Amino acid sequence: MRPGSPRLPEGNRRHPSPAVWGKSDFGYVWMSVPKNYRASRDDGIFTGLLLGPLIASALLFSSIKQVSSFSDHLPEGWLIEPPVKLQHAQGGLGGLEAAQAVLLSRYSLLELSTFCAAILLFHVCASWWIEYRACKEGSKPEGERSSVPRSEGRRSLYYVLFTLATSVMMIGLKIVLRIYDVNLWKYLNLFEVVIASLFYQFTLYVALRLAHGGFTLGELGLVCFGGTALCLEFLNITIARIWPITTPYIRTYRLPTPLLIFQIALIVGSFLVGFLLSPFLVLSRNNAQRPVHRLRFPQEKERKRRYYALCFYVGSLLIIGTLIGLWTRWCLGNRDPWLWVIFRIVEGKKKWTRPALLSYWALLCIISVAGWNRQLARSRRFQRPRNATPIIELPAGSSNTSITAAAAAATESAPPMGSAVESSGLGMTFPTSFPNMPNGAHMSMVATDLLDAADKHVPTLGLNARRKFFHGLAVVMFVPGVAVDPAFTHLSFSAAFALFTFAEYVRYFAIYPFGASLHLFMNEFLDHRDSGTAILSHFYLLTGCAGSLWLEGPSRLLQFTGILTLGLGDAAASIVGRRLGIHRWSPTTSKTLEGSLAFVLSILTAALLLRLVGFVEPFLSARYLSVVVISAILEALSDQNDNLTLPLYMWSMMVIAEV
């Protein structure tokens, strides 16, 4: 059975439960049920089917313009090594320019997007058809849907069989199209078809299982398409290095620079670590969910927690140092990746530029975490008794509904009353008395009383303000990085994504000693879109800000798109809409016209200011305004997670509109 995710009771989360929407006409992946998806007004099927091809079309359009204008390979202002050019390639195309190779690869990406969309549509149609047949025959439903068995084992078996059958069908269709010389999926070779059909369906299943209740169908399809594209880039780079004669060019959808190599190593490598160490992760989670009072030997629980954590940390270091490190070294031409990063830190516009950026980001992170830790501790102190134990419940249907890892760790690791150590919300301990100073205890009591008195007069922030704080923090952190050194910020975004992935491993699987405190900290920022087992909002926010850089747009304005959209536009729309909004877009949504107007004005004003100070080149204001208005309408009417979909949509429309 899939273990449930620990969640605080609704009374402590301070946000209302989402409305329950009818899902009779929603689309589903094969052998999935409504509870596998996030509650929303629509399933987002058009997002899953169309946004991927839209992004791929924008990338292809950008490459066509770049090749036709004979512009430089790298975007303006990017301080990074030139792209790798394949030598001794198949067919004597070893001299193919990097921009031309990317152009051909993006034709393949566009076809890959339609290929994945066809598989997703086939899943939805097959799921609808089998449900219709089951209802028509009067089958007694075992669960939420008549066609889906309640047994997890049977559902998994049926999904594997359906995946194999679908893959065989798609491979056969590709062969038939090649035989009859039909120009559909002609840029996808047979190897990519096999890998894409199997891997895409595998990620659909794994994402639904691990991020139970965290995705809509549209978000699921988009995320799995992105994962499939990144996987194919990894395989194509590896094949080009091992056997270059088998390929006419390096089939990557971005320029094959060290930035792409490190992004694959960091992001694909972080998921590879989780896959290889999954036995220890699952054992750690199961052990954390077992109540102490039901164990025959309660003292073994703590010992096992430490053992599984040690295996995870040591295993991660070994995998990173061997498999991932050696692959990166090999792709960099036998150069040590650790030394490469160290040397590149002092190779910015000036030697102090990149160290200054790192120090600036680190300082903001430390201040933010410390400030929020104080804010949340203050909020909890004045909302429940000081000595109350946080109660954490498991959702119905899980293997345990009493004590979870976070509560057990918070209770077992708490110091006794009257001790000289007080525990913070991040699991760190701080002394509260000073025995070496005269009257140290009295001084500590006076200081504590003064802080408590001040806390009572400082208002605590609501959930929406807490979440939008990080949108504003993204602007303060990332605008200087993109303006000063976009290539280094590109690499830093990849490193941050890998760090977030490891942090989610620690939280989700209750890895000692940080799992419980990390979960309790992040739980204070959750809303109804984080009702699943995995917490995805910070991944979406990071991806939305970083996507404009990762897609390597040709203009500086494009590189700021994600940050302006989420950091300013989305935050302004939410705050203004909640405080001043009167006219709703529709009776079924809380989005208002006033919020959408704030979205448009904030982004347009910021873009004009960036042009005024010289951070972006001149652009067509009327076209830019049109794209922003269309994006504002999408933000208002769509129920998909706008942190993920909105920046990608706006970036694609800006490229196609030639802003």
C-alpha cells in the first residue's frame, strides 16, 4: 500500500478546504481514479496536449530566425564555453554548425511533443471507453470508477500491459509511416520512439504514485513531457560521446554547452539517486509511520532511523562521486567537474562578480529562513498552548492514522522542561541560559519576556502573504543574476533544483535528522494545490523563473519573463485581487478583473524600467502588452498551477509574436 503523506490538521493550516468538483467528464490516465489527481475545476487536458507543442514550436521558430540571420550561437551576454561540435559524425556532417544542429534537433522536439500528446490522448480515450463499457455492462464498482479494480497489484499489472501494448502500437505506427513515406514524426528515429513511448508512460505512472493528489492531468502531461525530453538529451549526448559515427549531429534541444551537461548531471542525477536508493527511502518512511507503542522493541525505531539515513547519505555521496561525477567528467573532455566549477566562479565579467552573486544569494536565503522561522514560531506560540505537542494525522486509507515521523521526531527530540536548551523550528538548538555570567538565568528571563512582549504587537502574516513573499524574494534574488551573469544564473538554477529534490527526499521519506523539522516548516506555506503527498509549489516557482533561461531565448527580455510573470505579475494579481477585487471573471472562480489589471500593469511597468536602465534591449511595447493581456486572461480562467504553466506560455507567445 502507498503510505500517506503527513499533514497537519486543517485547524492548524489556516486555509479552507478546496471545493470538490464533479469529475464525471474529466480525463484520466489508464487505471487511475479521481483521488489520484489534485482537486480542480478542470482537468487541464488542453494544457497537457497543447502547451508542450506550443513551447516546442516557439523553440523551433527561434532557431529558424537565428540560423537565417547568421547570429551568434550563444545568447548575448552569456559567458560560457562555445557549444561542442561533433567530430567524425555519420554521413560526413561533422562540420555542421551548432545552431544548425539545434535547429534539426528542435524539429525532433516538436515531433516528440506531438508524440507524447498522442500517447496521453490515447490513455484518456481508452480510459473513457473502458469506463463506458463497464458502466454499460452494469459492473459493480470496486472503487471510484467501475473499470478500475481496487487492488493495487491488479491496477499495476493492467497498467504495465497497457503500456507495452501502447508502445508496440506507436512503434508499429512509426514503421508504417516510414514505409509509406508519410511526413509525420520523420525527425524521430526508431530509438527515440521506443524510449519516449516507454519512458513517458513510466513517468506518468510514477508521478501519480509518488505525488498522489499533486497533479491535474494537464500538469502531469506537461511535467512528464519535460522529463522525457531531458532524458532523451541525456541519452543522445551519451551516444554521441560513445559512438559518434552513429549520429550526424548531437541531438540536443539546447546548445550542447557545459551548462546543458551540468543541468543533466544535476537534475537527472538527483532523480537517479532517488531511484537507486529507493529501498532505503521506502524503509525509512515505513519505519517513521509505525507507532512506537505498537513495536515489540521500541528502541529499535530510533536505531533504524539512523541506519536508513546513514545509508541514504553515504549512498548519495557514492553515486554523485562515481556515476554522476564520472559521466560529467567524460562529457567535459576529461576535465574534473569540481575544479571546472571552482575556476568558472572567478571567470565572470570581473573576478568578484560571481562570488558576489553567490554571497548575495546565500545572505538572502539565510535571512529569509531565519526570519520565517521566527515568524512561524511566533505564530504557533500565540495560537496554541506553549507546551502543546503538534498532532500530525495521516489521510484515511493509509497504513497508520496515529503518529507520523514528524510528530514522533518532534516529541522524542524535545528537551525536557527546564533544560537550558530550546529547540527551534529548524531542528537547531540554542542556549537559553548563561551559567558563566552573573545572574545569567535572570538576564535570559528578562530577554525572553521582552521578546514575547514585542511578538504580541507584531501581526503574523496570512497564508497568501507567506506564499507571495517568496514570489517577491524571487525578484530580489534573480533579477540581479540574470542582469549581470545569465549563464551563471542558469547553472545556479539547475543546482537549486537538485537541492530542492534532495530536500523533498528528506521531507517525504522522513530522513533523520532533518525530515520532521523540514516538513513542519514547509507545511506552513501549503494551500489546497499542495494537498498531495509531495510538495511541488517550490519546484513550480523555481521552474517558472528558471525556464526562461533554460530555454535559451535569443533576447534579454525573454530571459526575465518567468521572474516578472511570477515575482511581480502573479503576486500583484493575488494581493490586489484579494484586497480590492470586486468584479469576478466568473461565478466559479475567485479571480477578479482588478487582479488581472494589476498583473498587466506590474509586468509592463517592470519591463519598461528594465529597458530604461539598459538591462533589456528595446522591444515592441504594443506586442508585449498584447501578450501580457492574453497571459493575464489565461491566469484568470485556468485552474492549472500558474507557477508552472503561465511563464512557459508567456515565453512561447513572446517568441512567436516576435516581441
